[in-house]
Amino acid sequence: MIAAGVCRVSFRTVSATLALSFGLAATCAAQRPAEVIPANVPPPPVYVNPRAGADDPRIGLKAGYLNAADAKFGLELLTSIPKPAVFDPPPPPTPGAQGRMAGNGLTYANSDLAFHGNHAFMGNFYGVTFYDITSPAKAALITTLVCPGGQGDVSVYGNLLFMSVEGGGRMDCGTGPVTLPKDYVVPPPPTPGQPRGAFGPGPASPDRVRGIRIFDISDIKNPKQVAAVQTCRGSHTHTLLVDPKDPNDVYIYVAGSANVRPDAELAGCSGGGPENPNTALFTIVVIKVPLAHPELAKVVSSPRIFADPANGKMDGLKSADNVHGMDAPGRETSGCHDITVFSPMGLAAGACSGNGIVLDIKDPVNPKRLYAVSDPNFSFWHSANFSNDGSKLIFTDEWGGGTAPRCRATDPMHWGADTIFDLHKDGSLKLESYFKMPAAQTDLENCVAHNGSIIPVPGRDIMAQAWYQGGVSIFDFTDASHPVEIAYFDRGPVDPTKMVIGGEWSVYWYNGFLYGSEIARGLDVFKLLPSKYLTQNEIDAANQIHFAELNVQNQPQVKWPSNMIVAKAYIDQLARGKSVSADKLTALIAAIDKKDSKVLKAMAVSLDKDAASAATPKDAERMKALAAIIK
């Protein structure tokens, strides 16, 4: 269970917590009744990876804030930079509070990451931290931007930094509360069982911002706010979208989950159910940002992406019935938690509370839903990642909201996990498997599937993923029906006796290194190490990819150079299978080393021909790709 102290925070702080993911703006996880896991959980309908054995080195690690024991395989921790002091003050004394973060709650928690050039930007519930990663092993703090107002989801484009605001931030980035009428009395928190939205947003205030802040970061040490685009439900997360047909603008897809603001504060805002044609529920928000004049950014549409295509009713989607065997009907889906766009294919994947959806985004202002899925094993659809070729789609389940221990030995392996789907050309999905970080964690560690990114190894589908205090897990899903963990990193609990929220919020591959946003501790920087699951040639091939900029939810499609570094990666992959003999692969390596073009051309012809009888379709692809390089 969550330590009681985690809930002892102000309404302003609580409204910014992960509990917003569930539309419960005033209820934190410790106040919700614990979910009772049924004695006989039905088996998953498809494959799920097995739980690790009791000898897994991640089990039983010593707790500690900055001195916890760790376990790792296939990864090296190059550096870990503690949070800057402004985001790590001592908690105020709270009678009865338990745990290091009890007094601060999530007020100073680190959140998501974005990258531009040699800079990394780490969101925080209190602002943004800027890092110089010119030398990743010696990453260094540049500056901090204090600007509270929610979890601080960030993205970057050129000299512009975008930041989500949801928890009642001030227009001026001030740290005090917004101005309220003198006679205003804060209402009590909702009691269990009250309907969604029972605890309203409070009275109108000219000081409040909920939406997207835009900063000019051309002077990296002195960021300046140039705009604040207001939305009716704020921005829990957002996604940067670049339309290849529009070089003059960028677009922001906003997923808000706060209660609807009053019309007196933001004209046109109204709540209510589908009976209100203007309700701010059952939609996302699209913002258009003119690059030459970002101060003119504005909301340009609120598409009804959950509507029933047959009758047009806006509440056309709901979660699965009887989620986790709770004998309850599905709940209506009224918003998304996160959206990942894959512009090269004109698609987006929305992780939308009770559903996973696929969108056509060829017209970025008017996205259209192509397909939707639900799953009784999924509590909360949280985020999404495409495979590089767009043939697979992963959704994550943030069961427990990120503040609960959901990776214990008693927790089902297909709950709080990933789902891996085949993605068909028409946008439809076929469930292939589940994957969950396999090492059992303790009651003191918040743990569930969270944010990750693709590692660009040619010929394979590999994802690095954060699991909060479950650490980092890297898994291969090339065979969508049988994902396999291939590397990991984990620390012991933040506190040895009490639940204290911490762990990796995100872990993303960027230009040869992995960067982790550790909620309580700071910035982690890793590099991949060769193992029986991943060779140095494969790592070298991935490390040829260089992004000028990376916002993971604006997923890029990678194209590898046609060179011998990539060829050697394909050879190592073929060596694991049965499609090409060991003698032939040895001869091929020798010819590459000798630069024997005549032999290589002959072997290219042979590989191309033999691909038709390869042991697996993936090996056939590798053989053809290898032949194209060496011919």
C-alpha cells in the first residue's frame, strides 16, 4: 500500500498527481481501497513471459536513497546525477508522516524527458531541469526552470520548449497559490463513491494556467515564456506532431484529465456528459504553433475521437467489462492519457484510459479513429510505442496509477504489463502477447509498466522501458508472440521501511546512450553492454543512428546506413538461427574483413536466393538486407 504520508499534501499538489489519470483530481492512491486480487485469476488469452526465479539478483536489494544496492545485466550505469537542490528540498515537518517524500508528496518528482542536440530536458512537478549531455558519462546541470503546475510533461522543437500544465499553475510560474476570492472556502475532498468530477476546479482566477506553456530556449541558460495556451481540462500529457506537409507550423495533441474549468475562467468551457454537445469531455485538443510566431499558438480543434461511427454519439467507447474480475460494467472513455504519433505512416496510437486506439493523422487537425481495443486484463491504458516498421504496437497498463506496488510475486504477470499487438495495414490490431518486468518487487516499491522507447538495432525490435522502482527492463519483441527480456537495471527501495515514491519514470535511447528520469533521485545515464542476447556488432549498428532531436511520443522511423557495421549485426542475428550455416557465415565475415568484393557479390546472390527457404520470415528479411549491403 502507499504510505499514508504520500497523501498528506495540499489540494494544489494532489490535483497534479498521477491520480488525475483516473479523473479523480482530489483522491490519491492511499485513499482508494486496495484492489483485492481474486484467488483464481483467469489465465491470459495469449503468451506472457514467465516470472524470474528466486535467484534473480534484483530480488532483495538493499534499500537507500542515494546508496541503494543495484543489480544489472547488459547495462552499465555511467553516471547518476542527483536532483538539483531547488527540486529536492527537505520535506516540511508533518506530524505522523512516514518516509522521505511524505511531506512533499509528488511536488518535486521528476517526470518525462526530451532531447535536442547535446541537451536533455527533464520535466518535474515543480519545473524543468536542463542538462548538458555532450559527454554523456559526464552529463552536467545547466540550469533549472522553476514553474509548478502538474507533472511537467516536456517536448522540444528547435528553440521552443513545450510544457504541460494541469495542476493549477500560475501564469507567471510563481510558486504560490493562484489568487482566489477572499470569501472562498476550499471544499472537503470527495468521499469514496462520489461521482467523477464531484470535486470541482474551484472559482475562476485570472492567475491560473492549465494547458501548454511555450518557452523560448535560444538562450539555454535563460528560458523565457512566450505563450500559454489555455485548455478546458489542462494538459496531463502532450505530444508534438510535425506534419511533413507543413514546414511552417508544429502541432500539439493535448491530453487533459483535470476537471473542466468554469466558463468564467475560460470562455467556452463546460462539462457534463454526452447530453451536452459542447462538453469538454470525450475529446482531445489540437494546438497549432506558428514557428515564426509561437506567441500566436492557439487551439484549432477538439476532435471527437471516441465517437460511435454508426450514430455519431461522442461517448462511443468504453473499457472492457469486468476489468480484473471486478464484476463491473465497462466505464466510458472520455479522454486519453498519452498519444504517440508515427508521422511516417500517418498514424497515431492513443492510450486512452479504458481503450487503446489507432488514429489516422494525415490531417493533423482532424485525426480519425481507425480502430479501438479493450482488455479485461488492462486497468489503465497509459502509453504506446510502434515498432520501427510499423507492424507492431505496444500499449502499457499503469495499473495502480504509478504510486502502488504492482510487481510483487502475488501480482499477476499479465496485469500492469505491456500488450504487444500486430498492427495491420487497415489499422486493426491482433493481440499477440503480454510482457512484464519479471523480477518480483516488494511492497515498498511502486512498480508498473511505464514509459520507454525503441532501441534502433537493425533486424530486431527492442524496447527499453521504465518500471518505476522496478527499474529498467529491455526486451526483444521481434517475435511478437514471445517477448524476451535481454537486459535490466534495478535498485533497492528508496526507503527501507516505508513506501516512498521513486524509480524510473522514463528511460529513452538517444544517440548511443540510455537516459533515465529517476523520480526521487535524479538523472541516470546508461550504456548497453554486449551479452549472449545482444552483440557488440548490434550495439555498434544501433549507435550509428543520430537524432538531432527526440520527443519519444513523436516517434521517428529509423533508416540504417548500408555499410558493413550493419552487415555484421545481421550476421550475428543469423548466427542465432538455422537459416544460414555457421561455415557460410564464417566465410562471409572473412570476406568482409578482406574486402573481397568478388566473393561478397557471389555470396549476396546466394543469400538472396536462399532467403526463400529461410527458417523464419525474419531471417529471410535479414538475408535480403544483408545481400543488399554486400553485393
